Amino acid sequence: MPEAAYRDIRKLHLFEAMAEEHFATLMRGAFVQNFPPQVELITEGDASDFLHVVLSGSVDLFATWHDRETSMATVRPVSTFILAATIRDAPYLMSARTLEKSRIALIPSETVRAIFDIDGGFARAMVAELAQAYRSVIRAQKDLKLRTSTERLANYLLRAQEHADQGPEFDLDLEKRRLASVLGMTPEHLSRSFRGLQSHGVVAQGNRIRIDDRAKLERYARSTPLIDDPST
């Protein structure tokens, strides 16, 4: 385990409260690997042998059913996936693949579970992490079930603009086919939703977005922290 990766992992909320000797034990069996784009890291249904930590690059979490596929989330540095399968010793419910060249740390799941049993700080951080993940799922379900597709897109664009912090113009961090999947619609429906937002101050040219009237878009989107604020 390179020293830089060791420090990055230690800073994560999940690991920062655990005893140093337990963290050293956790890292003893861990290793770091570089992956090119579009490499499948885990497959849904397989045993959860490792807890993965994204150190650089980005990872797409996705699921399939028969001939259908949907993107569930994008994981960016520095963060873990998929924690629940690791701690339950259960099969992965999602697959994961790199979106770009990525550096991933792999920590044996068996060791994670062993340290969970003996380190109170780590156990409490694990519960907090899983609770936050559960609340994220609830917010996503509310977004999907209570809003129209155009309302979902409007709120996504408002969050994306805040994250980009680049004024009225910014680039989407997802290509539009993946964005449609994340928002629970087809690419064709996404195009119609973008057209529907033109009257609310949104101009889309490829992946470049301009929000001419944010206040008008906010009135249409009717954002609420109980759906849109990840810290709630």
C-alpha cells in the first residue's frame, strides 16, 4: 500500500476514528491497482470479497435485468463502494466499472468484518455511513416517485450548477445517455425534458448547459432539502 494511498484512506470518515493498530491490520492485506476505462470491477450477484476505495478517476455503479441496464450512481474520489455487501457478507446488488483511468484500493472484506467486531470507533462510523447511504436511497426514491421527469432534470441541473460553481454556464459531468439512466428515463425522454425547460431559462448545447434565469428555474423545480440536500 503506497504511503499516499494509506493517508487518503485514513482521512475518510469511515476510518478516521478507528484505532491505529486496527487500521494497520486493515491495510496489511489491502492493495492498490490501476484500471483503464470501461473495466468491470465487480459483478452483481458475485461474492463481496473486497471493499473498494476510489482514490482517483471515477466508477459507474450499474444494474442489469434481462436486456436492460441502468446507472445507479457515480463514485468519485475519495470514497468507498459497496459497503453494505461487505459488512453483511452478501452478494453485490450492483456491478461497477471504471469510467476513466482509475486507481482503486481493495481491502479484504473478511478483515473489514473482523475489525468491525473489535473496534467501536470503526463500528460507529460504519453505522453512520450505512445510515447516510440509506437516506440517500430514500431521497432518490422520493425524487423518482414524486416528481415528473422534467422536474427531476430541473433539480439535477440546479445541483450540478452549484457543484460546478462556474456561473450560469457549466458542463454536465455525465454524458447524456448516462444522465437519462440516472434520472430514470430514456434518452429520448431526456431530450424532451430539456426542451421543456427552455421556457424556464435552460439552454443546452451538447453537454454545455446555460441557465439564463436561475430564479425562474428554481420556482419551477421547487427544490426541498428533504430530497435535494445530501447533508439532511
